[in-house]
Amino acid sequence: MTRSFTLGLLAATALAGLAGFTGPAHAAFRAQCEPLKAQGIDISDGHNVVCKHLTAGDGFITMADQDRSNPAAEPTYIFGFSDVTPTDPTDFENSAQTVQAKGRLAASFPAPAIVVDEGDDLYLTLSNIGFAGRPDLFDPHTVHYHGFPNASNVFDGEPEASFGINVAQSLTYFYRFLEPGTYMYHCHQEAAEHMQMGMLGITYVRPKQNKLADQSFPNGFQHKTGNTYVYNDGDGETVYDVEVPLQIAGFDPSFHKASVDVQPPPFAFMEDAYPLLNGRGYPETANPAPLSTTGPLDGAEHVSQPMSALVQATQGQKVLLRISSLDVQRFYTLGSQIPMKIVGKGARIFRGGGKAEGVKLAHLTNSVTVGGGESVDVIIDTQDVPPGRYFLYTTNLNYLSNGDQDFGGLMTEFVIAPASGAV
């Protein structure tokens, strides 16, 4: 029996002892948004209200060089977030009592995407359910929107100015989204460790320009109802047809193994041997399906890597790539065989001052470089691109690997289908 498997049996026993935290007699894991809506209480203040509930816990994922079909293959241990938002708001009180059961060992990588519209009010509840694989740890957790302007420090998730959420407790964060763009979020409690372990995800805000009725913009661009844009550009420059988020990160297997084996994390020797795109290495990046991992602690199959990095379009469409990085160690350069037009950086339109009326800075390129905490919005126009299979890949060739296995890593496929009626 392996050391980590022994720990898993101990964890299961300890977790059973903690089960009382989730009982109806306790105030743990209470959200605010859904119960109020279920009671018919108007909390909108004239805004669309979005309710979301995440758990902070742990789980397992499988790297591209590991054999998913082999039950004896030991997957990679992670900390992470799981979405336990109820589909029926009226069922939320019952769901609150089973949050730990729903989120246990269900952490995904990357974390669940948070997608909202400009002007939305988001009530985001984070419940800390503890680590099933490390019951000896009592780490607090937070949600920090990197680069996002908050009205109050209490909702920033940065523990020096705010506070962390302890095990068996919940906090409902409030955000009003007034700036469209591509953001990211992560746990800022023990940030370097928790981000390396997997507590990070993407957030993007779609602009109010998407909701305009048919009209002509001042430059003559004809906006049609249903058009989608990256920003409120006022001239149609950022219009797109297909949207694909691509989140860059990296994992150090020694760091993750130390965590599950109850050893000190090797910060000084951190080395991301697994460059990841949406939590996967090639060729799994090009698999359109969610990927699952069987957890050794419970023997159950959990959706571990839900986001494919496959890019698909029909010839003539414009494809938006929302590229972000929360890697704690490296810069990465992502190259494309097809020219990309940079239209946004750092969740701002790529114009002077980050404003629509500023000098236009958008330009074509075949590569973009991003470091941890940076985002870039690029549009690829497939109008004159022959149908076929192309590649998006890191030009840092030593990062085209899955651990010690070559021909993988930070790469995915871009498939362009013929336009309807094309010969």
C-alpha cells in the first residue's frame, strides 16, 4: 500500500468525524443569494443578479503522460474549486446541507469559469469544505479577482486587507461588473502554494454592446442584433463569432506529491514539468470532451479537467481567444500558424489609455507572450484561411512536453471546417 493511499484511508476516517460541521444544526455553508431569490426578495437594484456557489477543497487530475485506463496509475493531487451552484434555487437550503458531499474530492483544474455580462451583480459564495486528502491541514481560502477593481477590500480576497474563509465556513462575495474584459481568479491565501496546487480559474465579462439593437456605428459598421464583441469598441473592431478561453498554467509533480505525502512543499526547487493549457497537455488539449479522473481516496470518478482547449470554427468566422496565465513560475509564448490580431490586454481594449476613443494599437502577430497574472485577447479571422487543421503551440520548444515525455505540453489544435456550400 502506497504512502498516499494509506493517508487516504486516514483521511476518510477523519472526514467522517468532521461530518457534523455540515449538519442542519450548524450555520456552516450558508449562501445569501439563492434563498433570497427563492423568497421573492428583490436584490437586483436594477441589475441582473447572478448567483454562484463554489467549494474550496481538493481532488485529483490526470496528466497527459499518465494512463487513464490503468487503475493502478497514481493521479496528481490538487487543491481546487468546485461548482456546487444548485440548478433549482428553491432547493438551495437542502443543497447547503450537502455542500460537502457534493464538493468532496470534486476540485477541477482549472477552476470553474465565471462568465458574466457588464452590469451584472454576482453573489459568489465560497464554502471551505477542507481537504479530504489532508485532514491535518486547516487552510483558509479566498477568491481574488486578479486586476479587478473592487468597491470594498472585504471582497478582494487578499488576506492582508480582507480575510480568509476557515474550514466549515462560507462567505458570499459581491461584485458589480462595470468593466468588460478577460480576468482571472485564484486563492490568495498562501497564494504561491495554493496556485501551484491548482486554485485558479478564468473570469470574463462580456460588454453591454452585445445587447444593442440593429444600428449603424459612426464609422459605418453595421451592427446586427446578436453580434458579440470583446469590448465596447464603438466601431465593430472587436466583433467575433466563436469564443475560446485558453488558460495557461504549469504543475510541478514533486510539489504535488509532497503535498499528498505530507512533506514540506519544495518552494526553492519548484519546476513546472507540466506546461498546461486549460489544465491539459497535448494531445489531451485537443480532446473536445470533459476529462475525468478516478480518485484513489474514494474510488469515484470525478470530472477533473472540464475545459477542452480545442479551437473549432467554420471558414469565414472570427475566433476570439481569451488567453490568460496564472503560472507562478514562467513566462510562456503562444504561437499560431495563423496571424492573430491583438485587441485587448489586461482586461482593457488595446487602444490608448485602454479606452475606446484612444489611439488604436491593435495589430497582427503570430505570437503573444504572457506571464503570471496577464491576459491577452486576440481575434483570428479565418476568412482567407483554407480549411484544415492548424496548431497553437508554445514557441518555447522545451515546454512542448508532458513531464519526461516529449511531443506534448503547451499545444492544441485549431480546426477550420469548410463553409456551408463550399466545394
